[in-house]
Amino acid sequence: MTIGDEVSRALSSHDRVVLAVSGGLDSMALLHAARGARSRLIVATFDHGTGPAATDAARLVRRRCDQLGLECSTGRARVKARTEAAWREQRWSFLREIARDKDAAIASAHTLDDQIETVFIRILRDAGPRGLAGLYARTDVLRPLLGTRRVALEAYARAHSIEYVADPSNLSRRHLRNRVRLDLLPAIRRVRPSFDRELLDLAKRAAEWRVVVATVVDRLGVERHADGSLFVARRALEAYDERELAILWPEIAARADVTMDRRGTHRVAAFTIEGATGGSIQLSGGNEVVRTREHFVLRRKVP
């Protein structure tokens, strides 16, 4: 099956799809391959304001959309971010806003190489099994190129004369992902050719583990209210010890789009067992968990 067939099949089960297109090789290849999908396509591009390359990339995406007759939504950073994490947060906030407005799914151009790099970076950061799933984790984001190597996309772009903008920041070793891509992974592959396969196998097992945990949390009867807060009955958590609660709470929090760090996870697990009624514990990102008479409530912290 060709790249175009893979992308078309992945997108065509959705009525409307927001394509995340940065103007780089991967996403411009995705845009080209998506033309055969039966979905209504809306292209979303985000200018991080990092320099001429970012501006040129956004301009290229808009021009290509005009040629294809596709709707294009453009965002621009209001505050200049300095880190990869901040860029990602800005971009995804924009993409999800467009998707909500259009009642559409989001499709990204992540490749198999992105997955390998992501899992390796998470190992370096001492991630647990939840984080090691990487891009294999269950999500509402479509990733039709996740089984495709970057070298195959490069060949596809050459074969179809796809125009794209090469971001010079991709060569800067100031960013961890670039050091991983350019230096660390190539060095490891030279002495351990099976390393990519081993990382992907680890990620698959972690993703399967996450599905099992999600199934357990489904049975807890977590309720999400209109204001975004989550309610979990105290009695539903009584059977679990602190170690098990440290596994369940990140999945519970994910139902409210809250990511828990390791320290916060263990503090909430201990609070679930030892906390007093009416007490609360603060999480990063302006969130808190409150213990009421009948529930644990995860919510935005009340000023």
C-alpha cells in the first residue's frame, strides 16, 4: 500500500479532519497524500515567530492551500517561546481550538522516526511505563504516517516534487531532540543495530499496559462535569494501595486533560489514603485534588 493510500484510508473514516501542517517535509508530504481522502480537510498552520524560516513555512502552506482549494487557518504565537515544550504547547492549543470550532479530528505528520526519538527521550528523562508508550498511546489524534520511516517520506517528496521549508532549528544541538536524532541514536545504532526495534517493542508493551490501566479506570465510574472537573467516588478507590493508586491517578487525571508529574502522582496517591475530608492537595498547572465526604474531586484550583 502506498503512502497516499495509507493516509487516505486513515482519514476517510472521519467527516472533517484538521491537518496539522508546519510547512516542513513531513507535514507537506501529509498534505499531498491527504488529497485522496473523502474527508473535508481543513489545514492548520502555526507560526511560532522564531524567524524567517517559520514565516516562510506558514506562507508556503497558505499558498499551497490556495492552489488546492483548501481552507487554511493560520495561528501565530503571541509570546515568543524558547523551549521545545513551550512551542509544542502553543501549537497544540491552537490545533485543538480549530478542531473544536470545526468539530473535526486532528491529523499530524508524526513518523516512525518521531516515535523512536520520543521513546528514547522519555527513557533519558526516566519516564515510567505510561510515558514510554510515546505516540502509541491511545489518543484522539490521527497519525497516518506513524508506520512510515522518514527516509520513505523523503523519497515520496522527491518523487512528487513536494515543496517544503527546511527549518534551520532542526540542526541546532541546543535542542535535546536534535542531539538525539543527530548524535545519540546514530552512535547507538552503530554498535546495536536492533536498537530501534527494541525501543518500538518496549513502546508497544507500554501502550498495551496503558490500555489495561484505562480499562480499570473505566470501571471506577469517573464523572466529568461541564466545568471540566472530575469526580471519583472514594469507595471506588478504597481497595487500592498507594503503589496501585500511583498507577491509576495519572490515567484518571488524563480524563480531564491534566498531566501529572511523578512527584504529584505519589503525593496524590498518599493523600488518597491519608488525607482528611475537606483537605486538598495542589498539582502543577493550577489544578488540585479535593477530598469531600463522598468523592475525590480533580479541578482547577479555586482562587
